[in-house]
Amino acid sequence: MKPVIVSSSNISALGYKEGDLFVRFKATGVYKYRGVPSEVVNAVVFADSPGSALNGLVKNKGYAFEKVETSPFEDDQVAEVQS
């Protein structure tokens, strides 16, 4: 999935590559969440509140994460989500 811009006060874009969810936070940079199922990623991308969905479906579920210096955002154009 190409990285997509989402409407959120904390998140600027989301990307998904090889089972990992990449989240570009507006204030803190890019984080990678490992082993997130594609269904969960889609739920976050298309949620009314992507930040709340990320908290409930990813962060609170204990997926391993790390801050990363490289991400899919540097390789692909970022597309806007069309709902």
C-alpha cells in the first residue's frame, strides 16, 4: 500500500509494507509497528478518527514498535485517502 495522508491532529500519513505499519506523526517522526494485519491497517486508514483507531487497534494491542529513520514515505508518493 502506498502511504496515504489521513485527517488527524496527530498523524500526517500511514503506510504499510511487508506486514509493518508505518505511521508519520506530526510531532515525533515515523514509527514502525510490526506484524499488524492488513485488516487492522485498513480500519485505521478509513476510520473517522485515525488517531483513536491507532490507539485502540494497534497501540493498545501491544504490537512491537520502534522509531525509524527510513520509511516507505521516502520511496513512494503519498496519496490522499478518498472516502
